[in-house]
Amino acid sequence: MSVNAVERFDDVSVICKANIYFDGKVISHTILFKDGKKKTVGLIFPGSFTFNTDAPERMEIIAGSCRVKQAGSDRWAAYLPGTFFLVPGKSLFEIAVDEEVAEYVCSFE
């Protein structure tokens, strides 16, 4: 699925302490909106990583590229800048970045 890439968020609060996973290969910061919504913006360095979800997530790829395998699937799907994928709550997904760095915005729904 494709989307117009987000360039900025206005009038938000940012949690300065980074979320650091997998020995620094995945790093994000949390953004809080006035309406109570939460997003994270981050970087994924080359490697393959598995994430568990509590709430449903929408992952928008802003720059770079990645491959994703959803729970229960044996197929990898490629995502380029301007595309997104959805992950159900109480699930998991594998994400792989083969080269460079992938930048993303994760929306918790």
C-alpha cells in the first residue's frame, strides 16, 4: 500500500529518551499528539529483527527499503519509501533491512 510520505508533525510533544532495540540497530523516538495518539519515528539499520505488537500498528516507510514477514506467513513482502504495512495487535512481524538504513513512522491504532 502506498501513502504520501510524512515530512513533519506540528504541535506535538516528543519524548527525548530514545527507544533502543537490538544493540542499537533499531532506534526510535516517541511523539505524543494533543488528541492522545502516539507515534514513533525511527531508523532500522541493516539486519533482521522480530517485533511483538500490543496494539495494531501502521508502519510507513519514509526512506530506504525493507522486507516484512507477518505472523503466520512464510512470504516476505518488500516496502519502499511511500509505502506502508499494517500489523494486527497482539501479533508479531519480522522486518529485514538489507542495505543502507530504513526510516519509518509507526502509528499505534
